[in-house]
Amino acid sequence: MDQKEFAAYQESLKDYWDLKSSMDTYFDKGKIEGKIEGKIEMAIKMLLSHEPLEKILMYTELSLEKIEEIKKEHSLF
């Protein structure tokens, strides 16, 4: 392999790793958003079941501000 071929190989390898990094970031973001949606759904169910706020905060790991936002958005209490 001469220098020109090696440089082309290195460039294609760089392109591959850049694309892989972008795809990994995209899928990781989707996983995080899915986890947050699951926590929100759990909080709604717990609110509808009249669970104590402390228990909701502990099990969902959402902030108090987020729980209050959920209450307003869904007209809960």
C-alpha cells in the first residue's frame, strides 16, 4: 500500500468513526428520552392513585418542579 492509498484508507476510517459516533449519540438520546417518558407515565399513574408526593419523587426520580408541571398539564389536583 503506497502513501496515497494509506491516506485514503485513513480518511475513510475517520469518516466511519465520525458516522458511528453520530449514530451512537442519536440512539443514546432516544434511550434517554424513552426513560424520561416512562418516568412521567409512572408519575401520572401514581398521582391518579393518590400516592404521597415523597413516594412519587423517590420512585420516579423526577424533580418536584417536573411533578408540579405534570400535575398542571394533566389537570391533576
